[in-house]
Amino acid sequence: DKIKHWEVWNEPDSRTYWQPQDEMKTYLKLLKKTYKAIKEIDPSAKILLGGLTSGGYYALKRIYEMGGKNYFDIVNIHPFVNPLKKDCIKRIKILCKNIKKLMEKVGDKEKKIGITEIGCPGVKKPSKENAWWFGRSPTETEQAGFLRKVFTEIPKLEFVDKVFWAFFRDCKGHFNTGVDFFGLIRWDFSRKKAFKVYKKCILKWKKDNNQRSKKSKKSRK
């Protein structure tokens, strides 16, 4: 029952979660100490970077330049985009592919990319009060549509290991912005359209994954 995956901090390349910003120097010190401590106790544990933001390419580049390659097992990113833009999924794919190219360039191609946060608000009625950093918040229907695209398209990238939606449940006045409405369910536990879509996507993924496993076993015989 041990914890096998450890994410070291959250968005260390963001001023919101790490100050002062010093081009990842201090974060790398924390990463090294944490990596060594966890691996000493459990060598099989996986260490994730702290969820680099949409500009994570440059933060990852700095980590590599400072010799941090051997102190994490999974490159973890938080590729938030504006779901109301037609090219939103394309933007996510480009970011993932650019990061993968960087990993290959420095001889780190065997590692996977993890997405421990991706999402958007889903509100009943957009307003100035429930806007978020991209402007108008998506409606609950638009949120469900974006979620469907994310969990249909992003898992197709073979170098992406896991994709997690943020969040499961809406908050109540925690952020005081549209971010309070990222949930698949509302604050009162009633389900949004995104919940149903998410469930369908996961069931389909499980079915497809089982079929792939069966084909793989047959090919080995």
C-alpha cells in the first residue's frame, strides 16, 4: 500500500507557487534532495517534476542545463489552454511534442510525459464574476466538449503516460474566479455533463487498452 508516485512541488516555474523565480536553481536543489531521500527508502518509486506550466519547455531546459536529468523519472506538465479556441488541442499536442523533442535532444527519450493537471471551468452562465485567466469561462456544455477532446486525442500520443483532469468537484469561493468551476461535479455534488463524458471516455479507454493487451499477447505467441 505504499505511495509509488511523488510529485515534487506544484508549478515551480510559476510565481504563484514559487518565489522568487530564479530559473529553477533553488527548485533543482529541492528536487535532488527529495529524489535521493525517496529512492533511498523505495528505489521503485517514481519521481515527477512539479507540474511545469504551459511555458514548461524553458523550465525543463534549465533543469537539464543544470544537471537535473537524473533526479526525476517522469516529466510532468500542466498544459492549460483556452478551450474556446479552435486550435486548443493542437496547442497541447505541440507543447507535448516540443518537450519530447527536448528530451530526445538531451538523451532522455526513454522517460514519459505525465499530465497531472489539465482542465477548464464549466459554468451554467458565463459572467464577469466567474471569468478565469483566459477570459470568459466555458459553459458546462463547452467544458464537456473540451474534456471529450482531451481524453480522446491526448492519450494517442504514445509518449504521454497519464492524463489527470483538474478538478473532480467545484470549489466554493476558494479562488473567486472561474477556476472554482473546474469540477466534473458541482459543489452540491450534482453531476455536470463533463462527469458523464469523462465516464464514457474512461470506459472506452479501458476497453481499447484491454484489446491492445490481448493483441500484444497473441503476437508474442
